[in-house]
Amino acid sequence: MINIVLFGKPGAGKGTQAEFLKEKYNLTHLSTGDIFRFNLKNDTELGKKARVFMDNGELVPCEVTTAMLIDEVKKHPDTAGFLFDGYPRTINQAEALDKFLPTIGSSVTATIALEADDEILVARLLERGKTSGRADDQDEEKIRVRYQEYNEKTAPLIGYYKEQNKFHAVNGIGTIEEITERLTSVINNL
Ligand SMILES: Nc1ncnc2c1ncn2[C@@H]1O[C@H](COP(=O)(O)OP(=O)(O)O)[C@@H](O)[C@H]1O
């Protein structure tokens, strides 16, 4: 089983690249953002718990997110592997994943970060907000909160995975194809 964690700031292109990688490597794509948005739209119990946090650009509490993620993983017992997109986002979540995966005989294979400058990313998000309908992409204040959350809570994961020799960084600026190519070359060399 191959488990890839796609890592990067909001707007870095994780979702876009995940679409290509899941096909190429036959992986199950789990995007916590997409799962939350689905639950919000359908007004489920989970959606109700997540809404306030998401609307403010804050992280949803770890207990809620981790329980949801584990449920999703368990739905795919026969998969060739997972492409985690948007999870883990805190050290607490990374530890939870490192505890859970061995219970299904697996582990994180590698973490790949898509890197890009903040100004480029904020511009991308505002552009996406014009068509995506995502409230958190239309408001610069909310985008700012998401970057603050990233810097405080998610950035420490770089050190966490470096210590395990599982961290790889890829330049996230270029055409979609160029970036897919860069990611593919990292995965093929694992
Ligand atoms: N692993 C997670 N832990 C906590 N909250 C999360 C997680 N993944 C997604 N969320 C919630 O969903 C929102 C949108 O997620 P996502 O689409 O991945 O955002 P972004 O484009 O900002 O990277 C986040 O701002 C957060 O509220």
C-alpha cells in the first residue's frame, strides 16, 4: 500500500494535482476539505459541527476531523493506497494518522509539499472565489486566518516528517502539467 500526504498552503494546488495522481497511481483520494463541504451542503451532523470553524477559516477540531478521516479510510479496505489531501494539518493529526495506519497494516509512505509564495496563492484563492462559490475564498480576512492557521498549526509538520525522512518539496509554480511531472518524479523515486 502506498500512502501519499499532499501538503501545501491553501491555494497551492493540492486538489488539482490530486485529480491526476489518483488516476495515475490508482489511489483513493481523501480530501478533508471536500468531505467537509459535502457534509455542509447536505447539512449532516458532521456538517453542523464543522460549519462555524470553516466559515471563519479556522481548523475544525481535531477529534471531529480525525474520526471522520478514519471512517473514510475504513470505507476502502481494498485500495492500492491513499492520497491524503488536507490531512494531517496539525501535529496532533499526524500522530493520530501514525497511530491509526499500522492498525490496518500500513504507514505514511511520503509527504510531498507544493510550494509557492503567499502573494501568488492569495491571488489564486481570490480568483477561485469568483467561481467556486466557496465563502472562505471570497473574503481576504478569512484567507488571512487560514494562512495564520497554516503557519501556526500546519507548518510544524514539515519538521515532523523531515525527522522521519518522509518530506519532499516540489515547486508549485508552473503549468499544471509541469507540476504533475515534478510530483510524479518524486513518487517514482520513492
Ligand atoms: N485536517 C483538517 N483539520 C481541521 N480542519 C480541516 C482539515 N481539513 C479541512 N479542514 C477545514 O476545511 C476547510 C477547507 O479545507 P480545504 O479545502 O482543504 O482548504 P484550503 O483550500 O484552505 O487548503 C479548512 O479551512 C478547515 O476549516
